[in-house]
Amino acid sequence: MLDISGIDTFYGETQALFGVSLGVGEGEVLALLGANGAGKTTVLRSILGLTRPRRGEIRFQGRSIVATPTYRIAQSGIGWVPDDRRLCPTLTVAKNLQLGQKRTAFRPWTMTEVTDIFTPLKYLTGREAETLSGGEMQMVAIARALLGAPGLMLFDEPSQGLAPKVVDDVLGVIRRLKQEGISAIVVEQNPDIALGVADSVVVLSQGQVAWSGRATAFGTDPALKRQLLGGVQ
């Protein structure tokens, strides 16, 4: 579904990623782990064309997107749930969700489906986004991305600041995506949350891939987790 080969990404003259390579298969969930500043969000921004790599290649369904405009990347079927949700604060929940609706080559999600997943949204559609709690905002952000008919979802810190019940709901959505053959990359500061849904793991350190492999191998090796993640919990 997605293949990243040797990308170098910069912010101005400061290099953030050094030859990063990774791949995500159809219906696979990749956990992208590492300490703060390791380059996890930069990988997502590179995929989306928000911070373009200067070198290397990114292919989605076999087609290069490394020079594709961001709006075209979104139209190709890549959904994004940013860590700050990025809702339009003065618009209602219904309007925010409508903004996410588009057609891609992947199956469309209906408003009924997403409100069945996140039932509180049924009662929040008339509320302005700026009046919502953090958990409610996250529900809207994920529902909006689903309404964009994604084949690949990018989750940036999906559990950040959420109550355990809402975290469970988010993980349930990711598991459902897997069942439907939709791929995902999950950036998480809490490795145990990500490992609960991941098939594979890539650990970044100072902008480089420090380890990659199956989630089962990583999750069952406490010494490896301590070595690679240190104090990250």
C-alpha cells in the first residue's frame, strides 16, 4: 500500500530524517515509535507532502507521490488525524464532518456509519467544535478522516489527552479498519497502546530507523523495548 525508500527531509537547513525507509501492506497497521523529536510526525508530514523530502521516494499503491500536491495526495485516499485535531473551531460538528467528505478509489463511509461508531456525535452535530472536549474533538477528527474514504489512515498521537474509554473506542476503530483492509500508521508516545493494534513496528531515533520488525517480536522483548525507547512509556 505504501512504500517509503530512503527519504531525507529537512526543516530549512536542519535535517530531520536521514534515509528513512518503511513499508505498510494492505490492511496492515504499522506502529511508528520513538522519543519526542525522533522524527515520527515528520514521516507523516513527508507522506502528505506538507514537508517534502529532498531525497528518496514515496509510493502509494505503486505510484510516486513524492512530488504530488497535498490535496491530490488526500484525494488519492490517504486520511490524516493530526495530533492537534485541526477542526474549524467556529463551525459545527456537522459542518466539520461535511468538509471531510470526498470520493476516492476506496469504499466510502456514510455519516450514519461514523456516528454509529462514535455515538456521542449524534447529539453533538449542532455544537461548535470549539465547545467540545478533547475526546469529542478526537472523535470528530477521526470521523472526518473516515468520511474521506481512506485506503491508508495516518494517526498522530491518537491517545493524547484522552480518557481510557475514548482510547478504547479509537483502538476499536483501528481494528475495524484492519478488518476492512484499510491500512494505518499509528504514531504513539505510549508504545503499549500502539502495540495493542499493530502488526509491525518501526522505531525511530534521531531521524533514523533504529529497528523494524513484527509487533509480536518487539512487544514480547522487554529488554529490546528498554534499549530502543528508554523512558518512553
